Amino acid sequence: MPRKLTHAACAVTVTTALALGAAPAALAAERPDSAAAADTPLSATDTSELVRIADGYLNQRADTVTATGRNRKAPVVPQAAEASLRTRLAQEFTTLAKQGRTYEKASGGYTRAEVKVTPGKATRSGDTATLELTEDTRLLYPDVPKGAPEAEEYSLAHTLTFTRTAAGGWQLASDKPDLGTGDVTTYAAAPEEGRTEPDSQDKDTPAVRASLARPAEQSPKAAASYNYRKMVAYANKYWKHPNDDYRTYGNDCTNFISQAMYAGGWKPVGGSLLDRRNNKKWFYGPQPWTSYTWAGAENWYFFAQVHSKRTKPLRNIWGLGTADVLQADWGPRPNNNIDHTMIVTALTRTERYLTYHTGNTHNRKLSNLLAKRPDAWYYAHRT
């Protein structure tokens, strides 16, 4: 096992938070007097009020894709929010409810949501307050087959800003969830594009895309070459809280998958600083002695499928088995650059369940991902 490291930089990935409402800089520009004040800890009473508003808002957001929200005639948005934010949330919640109806047709959808909010740091600068928190949400599935996951789970860090009202209360001004290149069911915006640093020999090598059509028969998992149970067990254990033996990256999806592959028996290739940009190498080490193929989605593809042959391309996405890997080049206009990496942690005869980091998600139905992102390009790996 690689030794524990605490560095947090990433040479091949970046993270950009999605802002709902004005960005903090814009808020400061609108309130120069407040922006000039130094941040101070928020009182317990005010913190409790912000947590109450945030909890209500995140429950309303999660409900939009469930049986409760998808059948509403009009979206329910937080009243303790700035008017401009309520307008934007009403538009997004309408889109999410429509997606909820799409999930219902694709897989039965979600029956209800369970949301837990864990508050973190709370500060105040004049009439603006900032609250950091973690949202842990379960979206429950209907008619769960024996032995299948009963819910999709995700854990998401948020930074929320609030402003004082004329009456002295607080109202939500913005939400910045840490989405990165991943996709979270309860957010409508397209994921951000990933970055890659391929070596020159791979720039013109086409990746093998998988068909999305359901075949009459789905191919079984091949004879074991690695320990697939350990791969799945690793993903199930560390999907929410990363393994402290490794660094985490702003976009952590491929780093997480590499860890699962290592747990299942993949051996490092290379290890020198000169090897880190080479897609024929794959290794983890002290920063910057980690290969781009370890944590970069497209680089990982070229190592796994083109150079090492440790994975084989699946022509149909429904051929995925447990511990197989799915990668995505997000739409609506895929740019031939792989953005995101996921692992299959469970399956039934008609469904595959995906787990990934950024934003940390466990046992999401493939049917629902395809219903939301049908315009992405997908690359399926038999591990």
C-alpha cells in the first residue's frame, strides 16, 4: 500500500464549483461596505438559522426528482432566499422534475429522498454569512429486487452564502456545490470538462465508444484475471470518505478508480519522474511522482485499454459486469476528451449500478444516468 501523503495538488485536474445565484465576488461588488468587513465566526443562534434554511432548501431540491416532486404542478422553492435566486431555482427545479419523470419511465425513478445535513465552518462578513456543510442524500428506489441496492446515495460538499434581510433575518443567496467533472442527480447543469495530458503518440488514437442500445442478451463477466470482489469492496468502503493513504484531487474520479484497480491486483508500471507523462506507465507516489494515467481520465483510458491491455472495450454498455469501468465524455457537445470515470459495484439482470468520486456517488442506476445524459459518449471497459 502506498504510504500516506497529505499533498492536495493535481497536475492534470482542476475543480470549478457551480454557483447558484451571484458568485461571492459579485455579491461583494454589490455590497462594498459588507465586503470590507473581516470574516468573524457566526453566533450559535445565527448558525442554527442558516442550517435550518439550508436543510429545507436541500430537501426541496432532492424531492424534485422523486415521486413527490415530479408530480407537482409547480416547483416548491425556499422562501428564505433572494428573489433572483428563487426565480433561478424555480427554473432548475422544473427541469429536475421533468428529469424525475424521465427516470420513472427509464427505471421506476425514485420514491422519496432522505437528506442529512452536517454543518461545518460558519462565518460572517458584515451583512453576508457563509456556511460550509456536507449533504448526505439517499434517493430510494421502488420495487427493489432481492440483493439489489435499495437507494442511490451521494455525499456533496457545499458552500452557501446568505444575506441579511431588512427585518434582520437571513436569506439564501447562493449555493456552490463541489460537483467538478462528476454528475449529481439533483443538479441539472452539465458537468465541467476534464483536462488531459496525453503523450503525443495517443493524440490521434480513437477511443472505442460503447453502444447504449439494450441487447437481447448481456455478456457475462469474463473469467477472473484480478480480484474483482476486492475492487468492489474497496469502492463500497471508500466512495464517501476517501482513503487517507492517498491524496485526493479536485476532480478525484480516476484517482478513486485507480485505487480500486490497485486493490484488486493491478501492478504499478514505471515510477520515475520522467515516466509521469507517459501513458504506458501507471503508478502512484509522492507528489509529483504520480503518473497522469493514475488520476487523469483520458490518460487512464490509454494506459488501461491501448497500452497495457488490462481492459478490453465493450461494444455495448449493457455488457458491463461488477468491477468493470465506465467512462464518459459529457455532452451536450462531447469534445473527444474523456471527462469522468466510474466503477460498477452491483448489477441485476436488467440494471447496472455505478459508484464514483466527484461528486461522491454510490450505486446510481445506469438507466438513470443514460436518461439524464443520453448525449454523452461512453467508453465501457471489461476489467
